[in-house]
Amino acid sequence: MDGDERITSSDDGEEVVSILIVDDEPKNLTVLETVLESPRYRVIRAESADEALLALIRQDFAVLILDVQMPGITGFELALMIKQRRKTSAVPIIFLTAYYNDDKHVIEGYDSGAVDYLLKPINPTILRSKVSVLAELFLKQRQLENANRALLEEVAQRRLVQNQLRELNDTLEQRVLERTEAHKQAEEQIRLLMNEVNHRSKNLLSVVTAIAQKTASSSPQDFVKKFSDRVLALAVNHDLLVRNQWRSIEASELVGGQLAHFGDLLGKRIRFDGPSIRVSAAAAQTIGMVIHELSTNTVKYGALLREEGRIEISWGIDAESPEPLFSIRWTESGGPPIAVPSHRGFGTTVITKMVEMSLHGETSLEYSSRGLIWKLTCPVKKILEGTHT
């Protein structure tokens, strides 16, 4: 019995198909082999129904030629078994018989699944002609199946490519949107920073003027020394960051640096306290701008306009919340009555919108009868060294 073989090609390039011949008489099989001898055919012999079924499991056949009268399982019974198997149900069967030649047997042969019913002795030309037609139909069917399979694979491949292109296009669109949004945010931050530079320059002049006036009125004799000391204190925060290579500074140093120009008021009318926290350079710049803005306003409008005015600054970390939070509070008391301003200028933007955007936090402003109260709450990760982005 031949092994598992599929369609191959002959020496001249034509496809070779397999044909199964089944007969319990070896000499009959030899005759059939002789009749069907051709480079286009591979003829497989089976001398029993069991051998035939085993051959059908191993490989595909274009045609089955069955002898009707066989011991044990007849050709009709074998044909019914073959038709019941899904894999072999469509294989065409030609019956050969020397005994069953009446109409009843012919009809039984066709009912069992035969496409033809030939009587022995067979006409070699007729048999070759019928086998040739069936073999050609088998090859055409295989070609059609292969073409359909190739078409399905091509369709699947094209769908895969389309999906990949769609995903790539979605990714590119998302990146464009992200970059556009990032560009808008960067432009907004640059605009705010430019306004802050301009605003702080003006505020700095106002602070210098106020320092000069208070220094002259309180102590005319040593005006030059005190005035110079307070002006130089304005650069402390910048110096602290430079000295720390713009990495981080202690919160107490940050607050003290921004308030150093108040000199002898620190520890008396101006007090600040909180745990030791190293603030990242980026967060220090933001909080420093707020402290600077608040200290400028208190000189011009707030608690420091009166001798009894006081300022309390405190900060800390709430580690019990689901996300650890940092908070800092500026509280004024003893100053003149403060009303809610009718116009929110750039200074208000600095201590609210800008700090909220930079630190992903929330701010509150309270204009109480006792004085201004400002508070910031934000995630600790936006404040601590090495975590602020």
C-alpha cells in the first residue's frame, strides 16, 4: 500500500492524481492497472474493504473503482460507508461487476453513491474515457478550492493591513492632538511667564519704593544701610536656587528668602513655621512667586500697612488622605479692612490660576474682616524633590 500522497506533477509538468482500485482478485487489479497506466495517474491497489478504507484515510483520490462482489463487505456496502464519511462523501465511484447486471442491481449501485456502473469484461477505452473526465473534474475542483483559499488569505491579509493602517492613523492623529495641545499649553505658560516677568519687575519697584519710605521714616540715621540690606534680600530666593543647582531647597529657606527684605519684622510681625520639606526647583519657583506677590500686596494694601498688622505662614503634609497632600497657608490679621476687589488683575492670576496649573492644586482666597487669607492644597508628588514635573 502506498503512503500518504497528494497531487504531484509528472515529468512533463502535468498534475498527477490518485485512483483507488478495489477488487479481491489480484489479477483483476493488474488488468485495471494496465488499462489505466498513464503518467497522469497514480493507481493504488486494495484487495479488501479494510484496505480501501485505510487508503482513503491516508490520502485523497480522484476516482474509486470498486468491484461489486467481494467477500465480507460488498462493493455496495463499502460505497455506503465511504459516502457516510464527510471527507470522502464527494469522491466519485465507478462500480465494476460480472454478475449483477439486471436493472435492480444497477439501481442499487447508483443508490449507494455510484456515478457509473460498468459490466465486465470492461471496454478499456470507455473506462479510460470515464476516468479521464472524472480526474479532470477533480483537478478543476482542486484548482477552484486553491483559488478560493488564496482569495480568502488575500482578503484576510488586506483586512489585517487595513486594521494596521487604521490603528496607525489613529495613533498619528492622537499624537498630533497631543502635540497641538502641548504646544498650546506651552504658549500659554510662556505668555503667563512673560506677563509675570513684567509684573514682577513693576512690583519689585513698588517694594523698593515702600522699603525706602518705611526705612527713611523709621530710622533716617541709618537709612542707607537698612535700605541696601532689604533690597539685597530680594535676591535671596534666586541665590538659594542657584546655590542648590536648581534642584531643591528647604521650604523654610524658600519662604524666608522671599520675606528677607522685611528684615527685623521676621519673627515678630511675620512668622512662618512648618515641617522640614525639600521643595523641588520647579515648585519653589511657583511658590516663591506666590509669596512674593502676597508680600508685595500686604505692603501696599494689607496687614503691614499698620503697626499692629501680623502675618502667619504655615505649611504641612496630610498623609492620611487617599493621596498625600501638601498645603501652605498665608493668614493676615490686624490690617485695614479688606474688600473683595472689583477687578481681578494679573496678581490674582499668579496666586490662583498659575499655581493651580503648575502644581495641579486648588487655591482659595478669603477677604475677611481680619485680613487676607490664601491657601494652596496640591499633591505632595508635585512638591517634593525629584517628583515634580
